[in-house]
Amino acid sequence: MTLRCLAVFAALAFSVAAPAQAQQNAYGGHDIVGPMQRDEIDYAETRGWLVFTAGSRSGHAYCVAEINRRDGSPVRLGWDGLQWQLAVPVASRPDWQGTLRIDGNGSGQGYGRGGDYISGTSMDGWTIAWLGRAELDGLRKGNEAVLSVEKFDYDFPLTGVTAASLKVQECVERGRDAGTGDRAAPARTAAARADGCPAPGSLRSAPSSQPATLHIANSSFRPLRIYWIDHEGQRQLYQELDHGQDYRQPTYIGHPWIAVDDAGNCVGHVMTAHSPGDSIQEIFGDD
């Protein structure tokens, strides 16, 4: 993929200022590997992927999710607000070309020896592939990918890529505030009972005409039921999730949702969308 594909991402771009110590790359963004890796800050963990944010007090550079293959070697998927990037620890030329195969096929465009032609750059022993929308969607839907860098094939599983990429997107959109991440304790605004649930009547859905989406992932080791708290403060069952399952729940900004296990205990915190678009809600609750 060449730099002209950046136009595809114009509608997705989040304008951020470059930190003083960060050197911008050829298209005005930031590479997700290189010198800035040593200054990355923990942001979140989701489905086995660790998410980091990079920047400084004066601005934000990128967010990236990383996971290790079985042999311990890493794979990185990140976004700097301008360009999605896939990085693997393979040395190559700055102007390399290759293919991306997902489950043995192209990721969506379907050309080039069973895969999609792809290109990128290299830095500090890493190869970076520029991803278009078709490639990103293909990674989210697939089971296994192979990035062919010149004559080298680098294969990696795609488990949890959807959750990881959405968490990266959330991280970038939060910009300078991303340093706090999901590891900060959520504030509880409603009274809680011994079972961890809000007291009856303490939460209600206020009238709202602003649609949003909760992307809910069950990372607890138990099945959960997802309830909407309606305008009368009553629970309305919408979904059942086994461990490891996730789904997108249409809702409205400000409407509260809770997750309840088979014993009637509430797991995690009250889930509420505060802005349009996907709001990622990962439910833990097991030591």
C-alpha cells in the first residue's frame, strides 16, 4: 500500500500534536516502533494483547497493541491517528514490498499471489506494513495471518485482534488523557449492595437522542447476562455472554448497562457510553 491510500483514513483521523521528542515520519505521523518504544506507557490489556500509548506532556504520538507468538517473538498493531500499521521484528529495506495473506487468502482486495500486495518501511530491525481498511477488516475477521516481507514469511494468530484494535482506537481518541488507561479504578456514582449491584432505583436511563455503541467483551471466567437499566430503573435482559465472547450493543449516550453472573452478582462496573461511536467495555472480575 502506498501513501496515496492515506486518503482512505482522512475521515478516521484524530488530530494530535507531535511531542517535542518525537520525530515525525514521511507522512507527518509516527512509526509504532523505534526510539519511542522505551517511553511507552501501559494503557490497557485486552484478550491477551497489551496496549501502550506513546507521547509526552506536549502531545500524543500513537497507541499500539502488542502480543507474542508461541516462540516469544512479538507482533504490533497500532494507529497514530493517521495510518494503521502492522509491525513485525524482521529486518528489511525501507521501501520493501510483499503480501499479506489472511487464512490463506487476500484480506479483502484479493490480488497478488493469494494475498494483497502491501508495502511499508523499516526501522531498528522492524518491518512496518501500512494497512488499508480492507487489510484491517481482514485482520479483524481472520484466524491467522502471514506477512511476507520480500522472501521472509512471518505468521501470527489473530485471536483478539478486534478487541485490540478497538482499544487502540479508543486510546488514540483519548489523546493526552490516554496515560491513565483502563488500569485506573472506575468511579462509582451509584450506591452498591453486597452483590456489587447498584441499589434499586439508583440508576435510570435518561431521555437521549444521541446513539452510541457499547462493545462489550466478557473476560471474566464465568457466563454473564447483560442488562439495560431502563427509564424506570428496571433491568431489561439483552444478551448472554460466555467467557471470551464479545458483541456490539446499540445504546444511547448516558444509558447504564450492567453484567450479572449466574449467582446474581454484578461483575465489573456500570457500563455507559459517553460519546458517539464504539465504547469498549471489557469485563473482568476474577482473580
